[in-house]
Amino acid sequence: MDLTLTDEDADLLREVVDATLRDLSYEIANTDNAGYKRELRERRDRLQAIQHQLGGVAT
């Protein structure tokens, strides 16, 4: 899939991904359920890949 974004939309998407990754880090650290923690880590990994495709952390 190809997605064309304006610079403003790309910045917003980077900010949303960054915020979600921060929230996931907190949730992973505070989750005792091993299965749920694994799912959160997989989600984090996918979001980090998306973050990389968007050009890294939002400024």
C-alpha cells in the first residue's frame, strides 16, 4: 500500500505514533499477564517499524 500525506499530516501521524509508543512502554512495564505483555510488545514492534518508515521520532 502506498500512502501520500501532506507534511502536516505526516507530522501529526508521527506525533500519534510517538505518543502511542510511550503509552505502550508504560503499559508493558506494568502488565503482569505474560500473554498480554507479548501482544503489547508485538504491537510496539510494528509501531516502531511504522515510525521508522515515517522518518523517526516527531520533532
